[in-house]
Amino acid sequence: MNVAVPLTMIPQADPGAAYRAHTGAIDAAIARALDSGWYILGKEGAAFEAEFAAWLGTTHATGCANGTDAIALILRGMGIGAGAAVATVSHTAVASVAAIEMAGATPVLLDIDPVHYTLDPQELDDLLRDPPAGLPPIKAVLLVHLYGQAADLDAIIEITQRHGVALIEDCAQCHGALWHGRKLGTFGVASSFSLYPTKNLGALGDAGIIATNDADLAARIEALRQYGWRERYVSDLVGVNSRLDELQAAVLRVRLPLLDAANARRRAIAAQYSAVLGTAAPALRPGVEHVFHQYVLRRADRAADQAKLRALGIATAVHYPMPVHTQAAYSGRVALGPARCRETETACSQVMSLPIHPELTDAQVHRVTAALATL
Ligand SMILES: *Cc1c(COP(=O)(O)O)cnc(C)c1O
């Protein structure tokens, strides 16, 4: 009789481990917020906003309910809605595209550079030079820095400036990543950060934050996140309810000072994987400090490799299995750029994400590298 040896699975993501690594400090912060008797938009939220802005290097940061709302609030604050189009990629969390439509604007989805999985600057230039008939005027580019690494900022900044189009950064996956020494999220008019539990900086529930150096835009966003209030119960703008609560802000204040070390740990784990994988390792863009929100491989036979790793007790994930433009909610309806997202479709059929969270033990990392050597 065969007796199966129980093999503990290494999860692809592990928000529980992130909590367990700092229970004392997190529990104390939550107790402090509970004791305060003030649960929404109070001292913890204001302190977190100030600390986040100081860490990032912007003059303003405004908390909100999640990273999707953060994008929609930026667009609304900029007056980009019905009658305007916003260019972004199809190779992203559906949230990027959903947020554009939440603001009332029309998304137009472009292809990626297949090596770094971020917006192809050449196609952006082509689109802005010759926009498709019937598309509303393109007012902004929502630039997604996917998996923890910067898009081609030099090219994209030059193109958006030349065409007079605003640049907004979707930083949901790149908290702390650098472009030639400067933090992502400081290049556009404004930037959005999701603080969902598995992001590099995560709450213990939903949360998001918006950063900008534009004081007027920050003031509009601050009003828009709370019914457009000028003062309590008096709305100057048509707003929404998208507030950051005090419990999440208190947790985030514990985690923000730990972020740079957590990102360094992700990079150290990535370096060990890449040493085994050689040319199959993900490409690093020169001049970029990657924060490895995901460690993504491309595999011709993904299903077989996932099964092999699963048998060795290693969970993998796919970010993302379907491009936004092929999903039922968007297919046949959403506008595409001239490249028709062909590289995106190929990437979605091949990408595979390994476990990379900073709480992985050295023994777990060793199990993954040993398994990778068998692929
Ligand atoms: C997670 C994510 C979002 C959405 O954030 P939520 O907090 O889940 O609303 C937006 N864009 C990208 C690229 C993301 O990864």
C-alpha cells in the first residue's frame, strides 16, 4: 500500500502570513483605532496620507476605498468623463478598464511590449497620430506599471507631451519601484495605488490612495470621495462615497515603514529564481528597480508546467488568463488600437506567476528553485 506523504502547498499569495509576521504591531494599531471612537476619515487616515505622500515624494495623497475608485476619482477630478476617451492596455486587471467606464469615459485598449508586458509606446504614438473614426477625443493615458516594473516612461512621457494628452499612472502593482532612481507614481498628473491585501503595500481589507502634486486636483478629489462636499452636508460637486476607514489606515501606517524591506526581500527571492531560470527569467528593464509584485514566466506549455509544480507542492497563478477585451463584459464593445492586442492575447495564454511574497521562508524559496530546475 502506498502512503502519500503530505506535502504542504506553498501558496502563490499569502496575506495571512503578512499579518502573522507583524501581529503585535497590527493588533495594537487596530486597538488604537477602535478605542478612538472615530472610524472614518479621522486622525489615522490623515496621518497615513501625510506619511504616504512623504514616502512617495508628492505634495498630496488622498485615501479612498480601493484602487479602482482611485483611478475613477482621478479621472473625475480632471473632468475626464463622457465625451472623452482614455487609452490603456488590455493586459491588466479588469479594474483599470472598469474605472475608466465608471468615470463615464471611453476606454481604448492598446497592446503591450511582449518582453516587459507594458504599454507599447509605438502603438500609443500611432493611435494619437491617427485616432479611429468615431472615438471621442483621447484626453489621457492610464499607464499600468504591471507586475512591479515601470512601463517605458521616457518614450511615453515624450509622446503624451507631444500630443497634449495627460499621463495618469496606475501604480496598483508597483509601490516603491523606481525609474532611474525616482519612484513610480511621481511622473504623471496623478497616480492611483490599490492597497488590496495582496499588493506590495496592503491593508486587511479594501483601501486605495491617490497621489498628486496638483493642489487643486487634490482638493477636488478630496471633495469627490465624500459626496462632493464643500462642507458637511453641502455638495458643490457630484461626488461618490469612497472613503478610507480608520482601521485600514492604522494597519497601513504599520506596514508603510516595512515596505522597502519587503520589496528588497521580493527582489532577493526573484534573484534566486532567475539564477535557476537563466534566459527564461523575466526581463528587467534597464534603469528600473523592479518590486516583483508578481514574478512572471512565459511557458509554451503552461498547463503542464503548472501541474508539475503543483505536484511538487508549489501553487502558481495566471495574471491574467483573459485579456480585458476578450471578456464577455467588454468583447465586441470596447475600442482597440491598431495592433488589435495580438501580443496581449499570446501573453495571456502563456504567463504564469510563481510565489513571491516576502514572507516566504528560505526553505520554501529553496523548494521553489529546486522545482524550477526540473522544468
Ligand atoms: C489591483 C489592481 C487594481 C484595482 O485595485 P482594487 O483595490 O482591487 O480596486 C487596478 N489596477 C491594477 C493594475 C491592479 O493590479
